[in-house]
Amino acid sequence: MKFTTPTPGVGPQDVFGRRVAARLAAGTAELPYDVTERLRAARMQALARRKVEAKPAPAVFGMGGAAALGFGDEGFGLWSRIGSVVPLVVLAFGLVFIHTIQTEQRASEVAEVDVAILTDDLPPAAYTDPGFAQFLRLTGEAQAPRAGE
């Protein structure tokens, strides 16, 4: 029995298929002529009906300082173009939606601060006075509990 090493890029199914074919071919020498002709005809029909999967492998082509991803001669059909554009459209809508929500949130926060300032007992000009900031610091320190108390 002869053992062959698999060639690179050949799967275990191919190796098994070749072993079975070699074993079957070894026994055909003593078969009658009509049987070998029927086997040959069946083999030809099987080869005609088999599905050939010829998928071009993606390749990276280097052009100067840039690289491009090529998919062989397959090109882009309608569904592959739609499939590549849909995620971009969804991303754009998502970003617009997030921007709208954040803008509304900021506007409501600013409105709350404006309402608090305008309904307060102090006039709005008091908040810009440097003495008022000093007053807030001093009263904050006076009201804060000390560690010894």
C-alpha cells in the first residue's frame, strides 16, 4: 500500500477520495469489457453533473503606497452593493438620531438652569459678582461639619 503526502491546499476529503479511486482502479483490470464500459459511462455522467465551485479568492494588490482588495472577476452585483450600502445608511441614521437626542437633552438642561436662576430670589447679576462667589465659599465652609464635632 502506498501512502501519499497531501499537497498543500488539498483537504482531507480530497485525499480520501483519491485513495478510494486508486483502490477501485486497481481492481478494474480483471472486469469484463461491458462492465468497464458501463463504469466509464457512469463516470462521465457523474463528472458532467458535478457542481464546480470556482470561487475566486480575495487578493490584496499593492499599487505604489496603497493597497486594494480585489475579488477576482466576480464583480459587484445588485445584492452585494445593497449589502455594502445598508450598514452605512443605518450608521448615518443612528448618528443623526444620537445627535438629535443629545441636543434635546442639552436644551432641557439649560432650560432647567435658566428657570432656577430666574425664579430665585437673587437677581441674575448677583451670580456674576466676584464678592458673591466669595460669600458662597465662606458660608459653605461655615455650614460644613467639622471632623471634631
